[in-house]
Amino acid sequence: MLTGKLWPAHPRPLPGEALSSWLIRCAHANGMKAQTFAVRNFGHERQIWNRDIDRLAPDWLLQIMSERTGTPLVQVQKMTALLFEGRFFRAKHASGQLRWLLPLRLYHRTFRNFGVQYCPQCLAEDVIPYFRLSWRLAFYTFCPKHQIMLHDRCHQCQHPVAFHRVELGKANLLEASSMDHCWHCNALLSEAPREPVDKWHRRPFMQWETLLNVVDRQFRDCGPLNTARLILWHQMCRLIVSENLAPDLQGYICSIVSQPVCELVKSRKAFEQRDLKERHYVLGLAAWISDVQAERKLRTAIQKRMLPSNQVYRDLKGPEIAELDKLFALPPSKRGYKLSKSRQ
């Protein structure tokens, strides 16, 4: 253990920083590699990198990070998915898919999913490159500041981003590597191509960008979130990527908004497990049908048999159905037996 209550170097969290990113910066500031730092401060028996600490950090880790850096515990907690609890999903749990949160699919400290995204321009402009918690959100597919698409993998070798692995296998490395480097091929992530975001419809993209800015402010001075619209947006994303639940919905929306009918991955994977380009495409279509005119658009789609009415409320619980009813209400007979039962 390092001596003293505070670590010799205890950098403050940067705006919107994820816990995992901050932990690595603390290690580097104290002249250590991330793995060495973790062992010396948390012990061999407490593993850090075999779990998604941005999703579900153990209480002891949050407490130690708070005490050894002099950072209020509440602020440390907001560097994890606790910030989104009650906003984007009802309650966090140790396993299973959380709504809107990108999974890592950890296996032996490696990531099998492309769950860490980044804006190359943000990394290029950072004095010390760091990763934002907001980049772990499935709907955060473009940067509202730079108006470019995010990346979800190394632009050179196509491996998932895993900045905690940058130093692994480099025993002779004297200085800790920057998080801007790919762990597999050492390419600079900040040099990834800049692709301008295509805002093909003004209203849904304006609402989408407003949400991204709210997340970047960590919900400060934003007023109440429109939870109902977020639930509807997610439901439409799920239905569009499904092969069986609403097979005509994607083509129907595309025919109205003059967008191409792109082939989606035929898989039972959750929406959050799909790659960035597919998610961005689906999010745009879903944002259009979920905007301020959602009630009219949904009723028209149902009347034209492009959207099965019993799928709109699929898998939602009582409080979520009540929220969705603020935007769009179907009689219980149109929701399916299981859905109407869940509200009781």
C-alpha cells in the first residue's frame, strides 16, 4: 500500500470521466502501471479488471477512491452507471442487459463486445486523453460538440477499445502509455477518421442532440427527463432490429423518410450489443417515429399493419407502462395478455 491517507498524486476527476479512466490516470500520476497500482492498493484478492467497474463498481472500490483522492463519495459514484439509475433504467443489477448501457462481455480481462466508444477529436484536444462515462451509452453514437461520429473500435486493427490493457506484455516499458493508444496495435485512437454526422431529419436529431448535451452536463440544470419518450425510443429500437416482432417496421419508416433499407444483423442480440453504425442507423429511424408526433405516427403504423399493437408495450413493467401511457395509450385488449397482466 502507498503510505498516507491520500495518494502522493491524486488527480481530480475530469468532466464526465468514467471511473475506469480516472483509476488509470491515478495510477499513471503515481508513476505506476495500472495493474501494479491496483495490486498495491487493493490487493491480489480484489480484482479490478475482471469486471465492468463503470457499470457496477464494488462499494469498497468507490470508498477507497474517495478516501485516497479526497473526492466526495457522491462524486465518485456519479462516475459509474449509478448516474443513470432511475433515468435510463429502473435499477442496476449485477448481470443481464441494462437499458441503453453498452455491455463489455468480459472474458479473462478482455472485451468481447465493442462496449467502449470514443470521439477522436475529443481525445486529440484533451491535455490528458481520458474516456467519458457517456461514451458507454448506446444512443451516444455521435459527438454533439464536434458533430462527428464516434468509433467503437480501433480504426487500424478493429479490436475493441480496452485502455486498461495498453501496458500488458510490455515489461520493459518505463513510462505508462496514454489511454489514446490501442492496446493491440498501439495506433493512436485520436487519429481515427472524422466522419460528419448525417442529420437527415431536423426534429428527431435536434431532440437527440439535446439529450446528449444533457448527459454531458450530467443532468445539471436540465429539468425533468422525458422518461416516456426515452422508453418509447428504446422500444422502437428493439422492434426495428427484431426479425420477428415487427418485420415491416423498418421498411415502412424508411419509405416515409427516404432513407435506405439497410440490412441489419440477423441475430437475437440485444440492441445494445450491436455495433455503432447499426445502432446509429436504427436510432435515427426510431427517433423519427418516437418524436413529438409519436402518437399520430404510431397509430398510423398500427392501422396500416406495419406495427403490431401488442408489441409496443412488450416486456415493460407497470411503472414503465404508466410512463408510456403519457404519450400513447392503447386499450388493454391491444397490448397482449402478458403485458396487461404486468400492469396489475
